Amino acid sequence: MQFLYIAIAIIVLFAALKIFSLPLKIGAKLLINIICGIVLLIVFNVIGTGLGIVIGLTWFNIGVVAVLGVPGFAALLMMQWIFR
């Protein structure tokens, strides 16, 4: 009987891991993208100050770069150029 309880517990554990693995993967990927976006914006601001182009390090800009990646960064540059 004890073996049955252990087997059921293992099956439930594997099912829970399977159910929650996708949200954890998405969250981890988003966190990595946010960190990469912050680094990209900081590096660009260091280089861009000499060129006169600066993108502010705001939550909106970080979110755009984190979610959209390089096209989001290009969109921020275009917005900076258009609204200047």
C-alpha cells in the first residue's frame, strides 16, 4: 500500500512539473531578455552620447526592447529620430 502512495506522489509531482514548466520557461526567457535589453540600452547610451543620440533607460523602453528585441530597439531609435 505504501508503494502505491509513493507511485501516486511521483506521478503527481511529474504532472505538476509538466504543467508549470512552460510558465517558468517563459518567465526565465523574459527575465533574460529584460537583462539583455538593459545592457543594450546602457551600452548604446554610452556610445550614443558621443553621437548625440540617447535613449532613456525607462521601464517602457526596457519593456519594448525585452519583448520585441532588435526590432523594438530599432523602433525606439526611429521614435527618437521622429520626435526630435
